[in-house]
Amino acid sequence: GYALGHAATIFQTAPACLFQTIDVSGDGENNDGFAPALAYRHFPLDGVTVNALAIGASVGLDNLVVYFRREVLRGPGAFVEVAADYDDFERAMRRKLEREVASFAIGGR
């Protein structure tokens, strides 16, 4: 929640962009501060896409993916990429970035 709120604040002073995307990575559910739902309720995040990268570590990866889908993802085409563990993070991050860039190329004129 804190990260989403902070990103919303940064977007208010950022240069205008065609797309605004927040990438959230984590190895567990929110356990500090306010929940993502409160950020979506109280910060200007309309039109912002939020993608996630779930890292298998402290909780079951399947449960974490469900959590990210239910609580964190936002916007059309939002998705969760999965890293089996920290050693798999680089591969998963690369794949996530490629998916984000590919959607722009396909949608381009």
C-alpha cells in the first residue's frame, strides 16, 4: 500500500506519459502499513496499470500469485510474473519487462 501511494504521489509531478505503470515485486503479502485496497481508495491511481512479480520464498508461490491477482493487480492487461526463488529473479524480471514492452509494440500504430 505504501509503495502504491508513494508512486501515485510521484506520478502527480512526473512528466506526462502515454502510459503509467507501477511494478510491484515481493516474496510475501503486505505485512507493514496500509493495504493496497486503501491506496487504491485514497490515492489518484485511475488509469495506472499495476503489474507484479511474485518471488517464491517465504510463502507458497501459488498463494502469493492469488494474493497479487486479488489485491495488487490493476488496469487492463495487468499481470503477475513468477520467479521460483531469488536465483530466478533476473530471468523473471527480464520476462516481465519484455511482456510490458511487447504490449506497447503490438498496440502501436
